[in-house]
Amino acid sequence: MLHSAKYLIHAEIRTSGVVERSDVVGAIFGQTEGLLGDELDLRGLQEASKIGRIDVSIDSEDGRSFGTITIASGLDRVRTAVLAAALETIERVGPCRADCIVIHIEDARAAKRQELVDRATDLLADLEEATMTSENLVEAVRQEARVEDITEYEGVPAGPRVADSDAIIVAEGRADVRRLLRFGIKNAIAVEGTDVPEAVARLTTERTTTVLLDGDRGGDLILQELAQVGNVDYVAFAPAGESVEDLDRSAIMSALRKKVPYEQALEADSPREAFAPSAPVTGTESDAAGTDGPSTRVEAVEDVVRDAGSDARPLSESEAAAGDGEPDATDSTPADERASGTAGPTTADGGATTEDPAGPDVSGQVRLLSESFEVIGEGDADDAFAVLEESAEVPHSVVLDGTVTQRLLDLAAQRGVGQVIGAESGEFVKKPTAVRVLTGEDLELAS
């Protein structure tokens, strides 16, 4: 085909007998010669590259031949039309009668333009896919950051501590889990919609479960579904109209501190209505009279912990049961005998203290101890939860002159604390196995 062709002449030819391609080409040159003058002579036009090669496709059937003729033209429209009309003057091909009809003249440039449009469209689509706008760039970075450090628990997005933690936090989606991971909370798992995965439902029946949800209607629906298929212990919500994935550290910690028991949330028309700051964690009220100083109780307990070290014997089942609940009302041992020097803990100088380890005379403090029993944090017993939560270093032991609550115990399990020692323990819904809980009476036995 002529490379500079502007038009393509398409014609059909039929003959009364069998002919070959060369017969058709010869008929075209022979019967148009001298018909159009020297200016449009086919041989001269071919030599001048004004027309291309005459393409003939011929087939034969039942003693007759038929086929197509295609001629590429570099002439203008008028001359091309005259040349096309000249083809229809062919009456014979060889010894056979012939009938040639021009079907149409195709504008080759229009076809090229269409090809150009199609190709340009494809190139533009590829360019748009490859181009990253500033919005796409920010979103891509955000997505990559959300996925970082997230593991999977039976196919569900989760923090790395979910598999071995005694307490878990159930959030709505992957982005929420990533947000919690950013602030050091590694025991969160996502439900990813109202269709709660079986793995999450099973976990809630085995672990102490806190549900942390967005402050919207969707959060209410997820809580209802989760409560039907699992077991929810505590409920916490983001501020009204906000999502967990958008909260900063202080807002997330504040929401977790304000968690309420699920039974309390059930009493309200909407669980979010029941979501209010919970009562502060309080220990046994201290009696300042008769104490030598504000840290007498803490120092005495620390001495016993140091003496016992990490090899202190574990409690028996009966001893653990005694430490989990209230003092046995049937205990007939006189109070003054229980407070005697033979039963009480030893002080730092090895002497016996006359205090009852589980008695009401407390200093009202909490101390966080490292594995080498160095003090790495301290504060008021009423602020034990906040002191432990805000500690940059994970303590080995928490010594509390007050009541060990379920809330404090859940946080200790979440942070990886080895043991919690308090004047007494409260009622536990679920007691984490990874954290050893000791009371004053337990320390008497350990010493």
C-alpha cells in the first residue's frame, strides 16, 4: 500500500469464467489506457508514486471468478473519484465478460485519525493510572502506615499481643487497630463490620473484653451484634461523631478510662448514653493516725517482694481463692494475733512490723517496681490506673496500698506486668493468668 495514500478505492469484480489475478491487473491497465489522458494514466501515476500497487484478491467457484480490487491513491479527492469511475468501464477480463463496481472510496486519513484517537485514549488511560496526585500520595502513605505492624489472628486484623493476652480490645476496623498500635496498645482486634468473625466472637468468651467503638450509630449496631454472638465485659466509645482512627493518644486513653460495664450500657436506650466517666478507682481509706510516715505500708510490702524475689513460690488454689475475695468471716483467729510480729511482714532492717498487711491502715500510694525492684514510678493509690498507663517503662511489679480492681488488672495484663500486690483484691469477672495477684495475706504466707 502507498505510504502517502490519502484515499483507498474499494471495488468488486465478477467474471463469467475463471480468471487469475494477473488477468484482472492487465485488464485494468489495458482498458483504462488513454481513457483518462496522460495526467491520469495509471502507469505514469505508479511511476510517480501517485497511486500504489493494485491489490487484487480473486476466487473461483462453479466456473466463475469473483473478488475485490483495492487501489491506494495519493491524488486529491476529485482525481481519485475519476480514477475510481474508470474502473467501472472494465467489461472483459481475458476472454470472459466482467462486471466491476466501485463499493466506496475510503478516506485513509480518517482511518488514521481514528487509530490515533484510539491510541491516544489508551495512552491517556495509562498516564492517569500512573500519575499520583497529592491526594493519592497522602492516602497511599496513610494506607501503608496503617498496615505497618498489624498482624492477623485467624484472618482478622489484630495487634501482636492478641494471641497471648488475657484481655483484648475489640475495635471496628483495621485503621482502628493501627491507631491503637501507634500508642502502644497491642492487644486490639478488628471486627470489620457488623458481621462479626467467628474468631473474634470466640475470643470474647475466653478473654476480658473491652469494646472500643466509633461515636456514631454504626458503633451501636456493632455492639449489638457482638453481644449476640460473643461476651462483652466493658464498653467504650469515641466522642460523639468521631472515629477511633482519628483520635489522638489522650482521647483514646480517656475513652478507655471511661469504659463502663456492658450491663450498665444495656440500661440506656443507646449504649453511648451510658458511656460516661466511671467512678475513680479508690483503695481502702487511709487512717493517718498512728502511722510513722506516708510510705510505711509501701516500703514494708517492697521489702517482702525483694525478699521473695522472682522465685517466690506460686499460690495454691486455696490461697489464691482467699486472695481473690473478701476476708473469711468465719476466721476465728483474733485480730491482735493476726497483727502480731510473727505473722506480719518484715521491714527493711529485718524487724517485724506490728501492722496487719491487709488491714485498713494504708499509706495511700502506688509504686511501680522494675525487675531489680527499683522504683520506676509512684503516685497516689487513687491514681494507680493513670500511673501505670502513663509509665514509659513496663514495670515488673505494681505495689498498691489499696484495692486491686478488675480495671487495673486488665491494664496490667495489657502492658505485660508480672505481678500486682495490693492491700486487698476486689471482685474479678475474669482474672488474667499472666499476672500474679498478691494481697497482704498472701505476702504473709510468702514471707
